Amino acid sequence: MNDLIIDSFQPLRLLIQGDGPFPNDPYSIDFTDDEDEPCSVFLLMSENGMGKTTLLQIMTALMRMLGKREITSYGVDGLDNGELAVQWDILTNIAYKGKSETIILSLLAGNFLVNRDSWSGDIKGSLKAWGNKELKKYNAESQQRIGFQWESKGQLRSLSNNNELVQKIQATFSEWENEPPDDFEDNSFNLPTLLHFSAYRDIPKATNGKRSISEPDHWGYQTAQEFDAHDTSWSSSLDNILVWMKWIDDGRLEKALEIINKRVFKGKTTYIQGVRKIPPEAVVVSNGQEHKLDRLSSGEKNLVQLFLRIGAHATRNTIILIDEPEVHLHPNWQKRLMKQLREFAKEHQGVTIIVATHSLEMLRAFGFEHKEKGIRKGGEIIERNME
């Protein structure tokens, strides 16, 4: 195993500077609770068109830079055209060379020459410099930077610190790319990952590509992964994940089915029974009748997509982004989903779940007013930029 271990990876604050739905002065989203502790479950709320999806895309792009010496684009319009600069501060505990060290890892992207006079930071290529008082608040020893500066004609230049620790962090991410998971929901791999779920989490019928026992897409470790619910290829299908786990034959499939059936189908007459060999696919039983995954209800598809992907791809330190979890969900399913997400956060202390929604039902199911043992809750209401 790698000699650098990341024991914790917890978002603290996201700063955004530039044009778009956010105010021009750096717009700050605080991912801590009322006791200034990093949240394990966080709710982003606003009306439609206020930038929630853009925020999730930005966080995904920032995580994707980890382990990269160079990139050609961020994959987010506001960053790629030089309109935005962003900084995501992550409270990170690292074990390296027999020493445990806590740092503020600042992930940086965009045009840091926009509206320079309004910035509060004094480090070139950042929106916020962490002073000794702020570092001490989180028992952090230093602020370290990883990222890329947008320059004229869209050229991207590295902003990463060149010290030994940052170089080792980057080398470790690069070295362990595509490392396969070793369990379902209890992957012992320590490097952080981000799982980004779009607003549409259907399970379409796999119609493209030969059905075979082959390693699924997304299977190996990546710093950030996005899941397209409308991909009809066999290689990226949920059927292929289940068939692959059956072929591995290490008890992972049985564990996955037990967890998914509990999280999604508890109290119902529907459950995933297993997989068949010919044709290779999952078998669902509903009211005693067998059918395929794509025949589930929209609500069942939504939750199976989420919890099977999370279980298959999460590491010990995982950030889960879910855009509009209420889409195609009856209020009762919304409550079930939020309850299961909270339970998942309690069971996996290295997880941070960030949900972007405009649903009042999801807000009620979140239960801001109720403290729960084992999780820390927080939220942000994105208000319209009136400038």
C-alpha cells in the first residue's frame, strides 16, 4: 500500500469569483455546522437556475485535477472561458513518513486575474489565504495548493505548491489511478474520491456493446466520477457491475444484494434476487414474478442507481454529490432516500454527502431542526444575485 495515507478529507469552504449567478465578490459556501465542524450531510437549496448544478460541476472538476501534472480544460464553461475563479478548501489529515499532519488543501481553478482588487487573499493564484489564526482553529499546520490558473487563450498553468508534501500527494493520486475496489461499501482504499450523480438516475436497457463478463466502466479508482443515467452501453450498465461481482466470487455480490435490498426495497415485495448467466443480467423478483432492472419503477431505479454506484465505487473518504434527488420521486420515496443517506453517513464516517435541491419535501426530510448522533448537518440557501 502507498506510504502516504489520507486519514480524513472534509470540505470546509468553497469560494467563487466572477460572472454568473453568484455575486461578484467571492461567494462563499461554508460546509461546516453551527459548531464550525465539517458537515457529513449538507443541503444546497435554491430556485431553479440559481447555479446549483454549476456548483456540483465545479467541485467535480476540482477533484478531477488531483494527480494531474497538466490539463487542457476544466470541463466547466465558466472556468474554461476565464469568467470564474474558484477555491475549495479541504481539511485534510495525512500520515506520511511516520508523522500525522493536518493541512488545508486548497483546490484552485480558473482566472485569478479577474477583479483582482476585490480579493481578500494575498497569495498569487488563490482567493483566500489562510492565516495562522484560521489554521489554528482547525489544528492545521499549513495551507497547500493544487490547481491550474487560466491564462490568455485558454492556456492552463499549474498553481500547485512545489514542496515535497504536495508533490507526494500528487504522485500518490497518479500512482493509484484505476486501483480496483476491494469490497462493497467498505472499501479500505484511503484516497478520497468524488461521486457525482446527475438529476436523472434512470436505468436504461443496455442495448450497445456485447454482453460479456468484462470489467465495468468506472470500476477502478478515480479522484472524481460522473454517472450518466442515459448511457445504454453494456460496459457502464448496472447489470454489468452485478455480473462482474458474481464473476469475482468473493462474497461481494451477496453483500451488495443484501444492502441494496435493505436500503431500497425493505417492506416491499420487490427485491434483486441475483444474476443469471444466459443472458448475463440481474434478476428482479416483484410479487413473485421475475423481470429486469429496467422494469423497476422510476423511484426504485433512482435509489438502486445511487446505492449500487456508491457501494461499488466509494472509498474510505468519499464526497457524494447528488443533483435534485427529488426528480421522479414520490414524497414517500424522497423521505426514504434522505433517511437512507443519513444512515449511510452515520455508518461511514469518512463520507460527505452534498445534496442540491429545490424541494421543500427534501428540506423537511433533511430535518435541520433535529440533531442526530453520528452526523453533522449543514446547508446553504443560494439567493438571487441582485447586482
